[in-house]
Amino acid sequence: MFDPSRLRQWLAKYQNPEATYRDITNVVTHYQGLQPQQDSYTFMDGTTMELVNLNGTIPVTYKCSSYNIPICIWLINTHPKNAPICYVKPTADMSIKVSMFVDQNGKIYLPYLHDWVPSSSDLIGLIQVMIVTFGDQPPVFAKPKSQSNLPYQPNSFNVAKPSFGVLPYSNPPYPVSGSYSGGYPPYAVSTGNTFPSFPPYPNSPFPPFPPGGNFGQPTLPAVSGGTIKDEHIRESLLTAIEEKLVRRMKEQYMQNQAELETLKKTQDELKQGKIKLDAMLSKLEKEQKDLDKNITLLKDKEQELNSAIEKVGNQESIDVDDAVTTTSPLYKQLLNAFAEEAAHEDAIYYMGEALRCRVIDLDVFLRQVRALSRKQFMLRALMQKCRQKAGLAV
């Protein structure tokens, strides 16, 4: 049974115990066939480490029947920063079906593990990918009855131990063949000369896959008398076609996944663009409101100005002399002297223009300018005395 306190004790030495605990708890809640355990994990260099693993079965649907596939998921002490290490663990009456997703040791290779992203990848997503993948290409097959009583010798679950802080999942996304120098591993060869038909066993922990697991090549079953009939050839061809269709579907699935990632990136860019457009629209709306406010204010001022103009136009003419008044005789004398002095200044200017245009001769100009200048001097002296008397600045 699941013991939360014991699990926290096991995860005490992990770098991210809380995140790992939540991930494991989520798996145990959704898939009760898996239970957390602690065991020693042996790496290729012989080093062992106490790691937590999820051991048990996951439900897989194969040809409309549900089966339980036994797996073991080892969690590195840097989880969820690095991807876990996964294995298929068949029972004594089952054998591992080697494929591009499972090697002869039972180790599982999936793009989800190879492209593990700490911020978005989790154990639930990994198990769901396993269910889909194993539903298309089962990882185990039934042994012939002659071999089912032999004890199963589990392969050692060994991988190279990385340095701490380095990505432990350093293997390629798929197992390699031969000396593991590249390529896919060869498919398992049929272990017998018969190809019996297995009925579905929903209560069995494993699907009744044909012995040998040779789903990649058509295998002709042997019959009594050594004669191969048409139905035998038809059965073999149907098996080969089925496997080819599964591969095509898998390729199409991977292509759709790549297109989906591209669409997600495009969606993110569109969302960012929408945010910018919303900000620009908000700014434009604010400016539009300010502009409408200013237009209303200008219209009010224009109406006020038109009213003032209409009012002034309806009034009677005003005498300038009556409009300009002083408060005392002294100020009136100063105003009159200033106006007369300005008039003399203008007269002298126009006398100079008349001389330039030869309207008057030089003698008349000099005589008139002398008289005007004398009068102008007296007026200026009078203005200075009035300002002194009134206490104004001279």
C-alpha cells in the first residue's frame, strides 16, 4: 500500500523532493497498478544507488481488449530535472518483443523521454505515451507452451552512471543494434515453427501476442502434412500488412506531433501579437477620448467668441476721446503732452519723406524741422516734470 510518510523518507536525498513527491502521488492516484518502492539501482560501471521506482502494471488496449503491461520506472535523484529510466518486466511465460521502443534488456526508448522538458514533462504524460505506443506495438509476446515453464531470467537493468548534475539520460532516443553503434535493433526471430491463434484473455496480465514477436515480416505457419494452404498465406499477409499500417500510423503520428508543435509556437506568437494590439488599441481609445474632449472645448470657445462678436457688432460706435479718460488733471496734462509729442515725431518723419521726394526744398525743410524740434523739446520737458510731480519713474 502507498505510504506517504515512507515515500517522503525515501525522497529526502533527492534534489527536488517536493516536486518528485507530487509527481509520484499523481501517478499512484490515476494508476493504482503502480506503487512506489525503493531499491538499489546498478549502473554499468558497477556503482549502485538507492533510487525510488514505480513498479507494477499499466492498462493497455490492444485489438479492443485491455491488458496489463508490467513496467518499472526508475526516478533519478535529480527528478524532474532529468528523465526517468524505464523498463518492461515480463513474467516467466512472456518474452520481450524487441522494437524501436524496447531493446533486448527491456529498456524503453521513447521520444517523450529523449525530449524531456522539466517544466512541462511529468510521469503522467510519460505513462500515457507508453499506453498509446504499446497499444500499437506491444512490448511482449507469449512464449510457446514448450518454453513457458522455463524460469524467466531477467536481464540486468544497467545503464552508464553519469556525473551528478549531468543529464543521466545520455542514451539515444532509440536502442541501437549489434554493438550499439547505430540503427534500430533487429526484430526477434520466431522461436517455433507454429503460429497459433491466441484468443483474448482480458483477465490475464499480458496480451496474447503471437510467439516470437515477428510482427515485421510475414511468418508462414507449418501445418500437418507440410502443405501451406491459401488461408495460411492470407493470414501471414494480413499480419504483415497490419504491422506495416501500424508503422505508417506511427510515422503519421510523429509528423502530426511536429506540426502540432509548430502550430503551438505560432499560437504563442499570435497571443503575444494580440497583447501588443490590445495595448495599442487601448492607447488609441484614450487618445480618441482626449481628442473628442478638446474638440468639444474648442466648439464651446468658438460659440463664446461668436457671441462676443455679435454683441460688439450690435453696440453703438464709441468716441475714442470719450473712451480714454484720466483720473486727475495732472495725468490728463501728461497724456495730452505725450500725444502731441508723438504727433510732432510723425510730422518730422513725413517732412523728411517730402524732402526725399522733392516735394519741398531744403530751406523749407530746415525751417519747419527746427520749429517742430523746438516744440517737441518743450513737450518732452513738460512730460518729465509731470512725471516727477506725479511720482512716476522718469
